Amino acid sequence: MFGALLNYSQKNQTITLQYEKQNVQLQVLTDKIVNVFVPLTSTVHRSKAVEGDKELPTSFSLSKEADHLVLSTESLICKIYDDFKIDFYSKYGNEETLLCADYRGQRIPRFELQESFIEFIKQEGHNLDTAGNQNYPVQCVKKLDKGDCIYGLGDKTGVLNKRYYEYENWNSDIPDPHEDSFKSLYKSVPFFITLKEKGVYGIFYDNTFKSYFNFGKENDNYYSFGSDDGNLDYYFICGENMPEIVSGYTYLTGRMPMPQKWTLGYHQSRWGYDSEETFRSLAAKFQECRIPCDALHFDIDYMSHYKVFTWDTERFSDPHKLISDLKEQGIKAVTIIDPGVKVEKDYYMYEEGVENDYFAKSPDGSIYVNAVWPGDAVYPDFGNPDVRKWWGEHLNFYTDLGVSGIWNDMNEPASFNGPLPDDIIFTDEDKASTHAEIHNVYGHNMAKATYEGWKNLTGKRPFVITRACYSGSQKYTTVWTGDNQSLWTHLRMAITQQCNLGLSGIPFMGTDIGGFGADTTPELMARWVEVGCFSPLFRNHCAKGSMNQEPWLFGEEVLDIYRKYVELRYSLLPYFYDLCRESEQTGMPIIRPLVLHYENDENVRNLNDEFLVGEHLLVAPVVEQGVRKRMVYLPEGVWYDYTSHTKYQGNQFYIIDAPLDVCPIFVKAGTILPKAPAQMYVGEIENPELILEVYPGAGSYTHYNDNGEDFAYRDGAYNEYLFKTDGNRHLEITKVHEGYRDYPDIVINYV
């Protein structure tokens, strides 16, 4: 395709390769990260994910061998051949290990069907999908080795290990129950990690057009990624282990900033909470049932005729007073906003947008109109910085009312009158673009507008939730996995979706507890809250038309279980907050698959129903109907049952009792677990004591604390403590940074 390598040149850390048919660039960003850039449609990067200059001063060598060029850093070797075949090797110590090689053989699909047979099968009502066996205008094919496991791609459906499956990146609002066979959902996160029998690497394919990933479904000897248009632009990331790959990727695309503490509490939501009385009664009922709660979410029912930046004052007579009264009870208001602006004369958002040319256009220059909840609607052009600023400034409508967070929905962008055509005109910062290129980053740009606007208006850490996003959105927003269903399969999938989101650089995520659509059961609700209490975004949400899912509607047994696990979450808030700090500093996720820390353990590479919370807690929930015992695998080391404190030796399987009110939880030996006293909401106790639960074994732990609201911590307004235990009931406490108030007391409990 590219022909022979004719020449090459170097300017600083960028190498230009001149082939017979195409010029190519390699840029050394760090000793572990190299960018591969083939300028097929443009000569410059226009990344939405990678913001700022990520190139660090890096020593490397470049030499010409007999039939290839060798680029070598301290950690990575790239061997570049004719026809632009490139192989990547890790270099640790004196050993070179081949990590990733371009595929040289002929592409041979695992199966091919004759057209006549396809037509015959269709007569029976079957829809045969052969799309995976295709070439794309932009494409890269890499060799697959026996034992390779592939993780990432955000919250795609299915199992943890994506090998043998294919996926598409095209943000999609699909109302049908999500199945393992779904190729796309709401998010496009084109990053994956390949774990080999020896070695590991990551690839971030930074292309916003509709993209395709085939991880060996076409043929067991290779995998491919490609897209309909744009450049071949990918980053190769090496490291000694999976955490280093995650760190490298989040160095490129950014890391989650610290959230406000209250956002880690419990959230209650429903599409259908449609009156002031409903919200007041909800707040009272949570108090009556003694279930902690920090937020109530207002879905589209609060708006006047579903118009964004409006409030229906017939059903909500005084929104400001309602929100103020809720806040007095410790409950914050989070309001939904969709991007679609209703076409309506004298509606200020529509009139201002038209006057300032802020909406997407049809190719003929007219404003493009589709339909969403308010009926005929137009789409703000969030790729335009002026539009983002305009949108962000108008958020004062919510901040003036006392709203505490924004929930962006329908921002794939969704539409009711058929999908937006590919040729609809949007803006890409300083140039015209099309829907085909902007679609997958529309939600990302909306989240950026919301985050920056909220930060400017309040000075506080913005709480933004989004349904659709792209790589790098973690800098601006929390996510949830979209419109799941009240199905056991979706409870199981909640684990793998969140684990892969975390590996994909998005640590603050959750699923709709109980399921958004359909009707949950008491048992399913009990089991779901046992998983959900460990999700960073801990929210119960469901759809209008399905049964309500408030915890007191499922009988006393489930109510007690629900309370137990919400209280557990609140007791663990200091630990979750520490994990947020770790995420901001290193990119490490909060919920983690076991393979992230035990990648050499064959038993965890395909483990779909257990997860870690940080490195110290292992959770093995029940995700099957009627199950009251389950098999649990514990990796190397010593582990303790969280409730009974029973000691278990790792590298073994155990049958564990799991009655309906028990989610098996295990704590790693040597753990110093920070906990909080009981509260009905974050801040109910102004300065609570810190409780340290110290488990047998030697260990150390870094604990962090700040005011939980603003960005003063970035100027040093925080405390950091180092706790060390020698395993003999002795704990050493060192304050390694002082910039915030002390705890009134630190209580030490030895297990």
C-alpha cells in the first residue's frame, strides 16, 4: 500500500518517513509512548482527547539496518519496514520482547457466505451480519498471538475480555435491551489494552469518524481497527504492567479532577418525578426510613414543555424554595439538560441561538431541524467555542436556583425523526466540519461546555453526568452506562462495563441501580444495590412506565438490605475519596478488574463477576437469581472476610455463603481501611472523626482530606497522612502534608 521506504528525516522528536506512495510521521512523546500518524485527509492533529503538548524531552536513537529503520527509547523499540509495517518491542533490562507486530499475511475471514445463501436465510427472518469481514478506508491490522487478551473500549456490552468480538464506535441511543451482540452504545472510547502471555501494551486510535474494531472475530491470527474517514492516528503505549498502560493513556487524554464529596453519596432518580410534592415526599421518606441520601435528580418532567433552561412553575410553584428546603435536609438537586433546543418563537434559547448562528446547519445553509422531547428542535454546535461559552453562561439559570449538578442526556446526539445525516454542518473549533466527524464527540463537547461554565459560575468542582462521550471526557464529566434494563443479565454486565470503563480512563461511573427499563423484582433490587454501593456514581434510576424503584417499595427485608448497603457506602466514603485522589494523580480506576493487579494469574484474565475497589477490597457479588452460595476466587496473598474476619489464603477458589443480605467482600491483609461514622448525608457532621480499620499483616496507606468542594486543594489546602502497620497491632501515623483542618479524633480498630 505504501511502497518502499525511500528516505527519512528527523526534526526534534518527530521522524518523517518518506514512502513511495505516502509520507508518515512518528512522534516520540515519552520513552513509553509513540504516536503513529498517517495524514490521509489532513496534515495536523485535531484531537479532542489530547489537549496541550504531551511531548516530554526524551532521549532516543534512530538507525538504519539492512531492511528496516530502528527507533529506540529507554523502554521501547520500533522497527519500521517497507510498506509501512511497524513492529513494537518492549525493552526492559537487556531483554527485548515483541509486543505488537503488523500483520503481513493475507486476510482470510473465518467464514464467508455466498450471496444466494444469505438471501435464502433472510427469507426465514434471519439477519446475518457479515460486516466484520470488511476493509475500511482507514485501517490497521495487527498480529494476534495465542493467549492475547483485550480489554477496554469503554462500556461496550459483553464480557471483560473482548477477544473474538467486534465493535463499532458510533454513539447510539438504542432503546432495545442491550445484549452481548451490540456493537455500539452511547460512548466512543477507542482505547484498548492487549495483555499477552509475556508483556502488555495499549493503543489509542484517535479518530472520531465511525470506527470499527475486530479483535479476532474475523480471524484468530490478527485483529484490526479502522474507520470510514480521517487519518490513521494512533498512540502506542508500553509499560511493565497494566497500571502503567492506564497511566500512559490517561497522561495523554487527561485524568478525572477531584469530585465534590457529596457526589460520592447516594442519589435517587426517576423519569416521572413530576411535581414539587413528589420531591418533598421523597426527602421525607428517606428520613423516615433512615436511608442516607445526598441527591435527588430532576428528569425532563421539571421543564416547561421540555424546553431546556426553563422550569414548569405550575407543578413546581417555587423551584428556588424547593431546592433550598431540600438542601436544608442535606439533599442536593441535580437537573437533566438535553441538547435539543425547541423551535419556538420568543423562546430565548432558540432566539439567541438563531441570532448568533449557534445551531448546526443543513448543507444548504439553513438551520437543521430534527425532533426530540420538545418536538421540533435544533442542535447547538458545541464544537464552536463561542457556543460552549454561551451555553455555559446560561447555566446561571440553574446555579441561581441552587441546583448542585447537571445531567447531560440525549447527547449522542439522539433524534426522533431519523438519524442526523452525515453531511450536517458542525464546527470543529476554528473550521467547518460535518456530523460524520463530530457525532462521536458531540457529547464530549457538551460536557466540556457544562464543566467550564459551571466552574466559572460557582468556583466549585462541577458535577456533570453525561450519557455520550469520547476519550478524554473524564476531564469534564461523570458517566453512566445509559438505559439498561431490569434484567439479571444487565446486573452481570454492570460489572464488566464498569471495569472496562475504568481501564479506559473513565473512573467515575455507574449504572442505573435496579435497571432503567422494565420492572425489577425484590431479589434483583437487593442484589443490584449490593453491586451499586461500590459504583462511584451510586444512583437508583428508572423509566416512566415501569414500576417505581424507591427502596421502601419492596418489603421490609429488601428495605433493610438497601439501608445496610447504603450505610456501608457512607462508612467507606473516606476510602472512595482517597481513590478519587489516586485517580486524579495516576489515572487508576476506582472499580478495577482483578486482572489489573494480578495480570499473571490465568484465573482472573476472564473473570467477569468479581471486581476490586481500589487495591484493598475484593467484591464478589451474587448476580444470578436464587443463588445463596457462590464460588469466589481469591488471588495471591491473604484475604479476610469483611464481616466475619475469617482468614483465607489466596490463589484458591472457595464456596462462600451468600444469603440475600450478604454480598461477599474481602479485605487484603495489611490493609488500613479509612472509614467514617454514620451520617444521613455528606456534611451532616461538620468535621467527623476518622476511623481506621487495621487488618493483620504489614502494610501502609496514604490518606487524603480536603474541604470536598472547591479547587483550593490545588494550592495546597489539604492534609495527607501516611499510615503504617507492622502487623503487630502497632500503627504509625505521619502527616506528610498539612494544609487543612485536623480530624477531631482518629479511632483505630484492629481486626
